[in-house]
Amino acid sequence: MKLFKYLFLVIAFSIIACGVEAQNRNSIWCFGDSAAIDFSSGIATPISSGMDGRGSCASIANESGNLLFYAATMPVYSSVLAYSTFVFDQNHNVMLNGDSIFGQAWYQELVIVPNPANDSTYYLFSIGVAGSNFGLMYSIIDMRMNGGFGAVTEKNVQLHSFAVVDCINAVKHANGRDWWLLFRKNDYPGANNDWHSYLISPSGIQNYSIQSIGVDNVTGGGHTAFSKDGSKIAFTNWADVVELYNFDRCTGLLS
């Protein structure tokens, strides 16, 4: 019972936050149909957003808790399903060059990671789960552009072309500067127990590695959530698997 209570808490926390956790960076959640919640005052306050989607979403604020931008998959507004992600600025308008970004309207396809090399730029990682458009891609948002409202300066840069399980996530490195990006390969109807990771540092996206651990995953649908201190990660999938791992924020390894 304690395990399932813990899993519920970390998964519920991560559904909107999508793994971005640092100071007040996680203060504003934008999701659903024009919905958002502002936690910056310490009290959950309903506000509104510019998105309208049922799929993936990710948002990030500055260290004072003020919204910077957010992203959402909204296939009803996209001419190509696999590129249905839109990025919105703090005024809830589509950001300059913020349309037609990779993402298929699943549930955990997007994660925002601050660039350790530049506090004005951010990575938006997105994955492809199904259909003929697979892979892991990233786009770069520069908040110095467009009068401080930001712009997407690089779009849909591909890192991998294989199908990815719907469970991308990120957590801060133990050094307080870098980030770990974690994702899983989708081999359906086959199976694997591989965890794929990158280190995001001032040198860029590097140290790609694969660790085989845990039960074989046989589905393309799943969910991951980190505990608040980043020392635990939970994984669930559509085959009723529930796993809890230790996560070493120094090495990026699970146990």
C-alpha cells in the first residue's frame, strides 16, 4: 500500500510538470482546454492558457515563478499529425516559429530542459511513438528573441529515428547544473528492458548510453515520474507493469 501511495504521488506530480523541477521553474502548469494552474503564491490558483489539446504538454517558469513558455500537442490544428506540437509564449500566443514541431498527441512526449550553457535558451525534446514518424528530436527556444517573448531558433533536430515509448522525462544532475534525459525504445510487438539516456551539459547533448534493467517492456505506452529529489523513478505501462527504481543523479544509472 505504501508503494502504490508513493507511486500515485510522484506520477500525479509529473503528469503536467513533465520532469522539469528546479526552484520555482515548475510553478505554472498549462494543460487541457485553455486550462492552467499557478502555484507561485503557494496556493493553487486557476488561470487560463492558450492551448487546446488532450495529449502531451510541458511548461516552464523563471526562478521567480513567472511563466516563460509552454508547449502542447494539438493535432486538430496541425496539417501533419506527427508535427502537431505548438510552443506558446507567456502571453499565450504561438511563439515565433513555434508551430509544426514533432509530437503526435500521445501523453508524455514532451519535456523542456534549460540549457546549462546559456540561461536564456532551452531544449524542447519530443518523441514519436506510432505511425511512420518515429524518433527523438529537439528544438531550441531562445528567450532573448522577439522582444523577450522568445522564438524557436532550431526546430526538429533528429537524434534517433526508432520508435520511442511514450514516457520521456528529465531530471537535474547531482551537480545542480546539468540534466539527465531518459527515454525507452518501443520494440512492439517485440520487447526490451533498455533505458536510453543523454547527459545535457554546457558541452551539449552527449554521453548517449543504454542500460538494460528491469522487466521487459512490451508496449509503446507508458509513463515515468521522478520523485521530487530525483533519487527515485517510477515506470508504468499498458501491460500493468509497475516498477520503482533508484536513480543515481551522479552517474545516470538505475538500480
